[in-house]
Amino acid sequence: MNVQLTAIETMFEFCHNWFELRDLEATAAFLSENVSFMGTGLGEAAWGKRPGERRR
């Protein structure tokens, strides 16, 4: 079954997975492969899903 969320529902689910559950895999499912990450400091930028993953 393919369920389509509204824009508001999508943002709620994304933020819930990221900020509340801190579930990297569930959050990453919302992102495209060519996502860009921008940090707050000099040189804090990454492109693509792989660089955005936490290193354990």
C-alpha cells in the first residue's frame, strides 16, 4: 500500500523522526541522494547522504 502524506504531515514526520526519535535511517528516508548539509562554522558543509551520516 502506497500512502501519500500532505506537506504538513511530511514535515511533522520528518521533524518527529529527526528531533524526537533521533532515528537517522527514518529521517534519511525523507531526503534525496543529492541533499546538502550546511553547518554554522567555516567548512561545515557536506553533499549527499553519506557525509551526513553519524560516524560511530
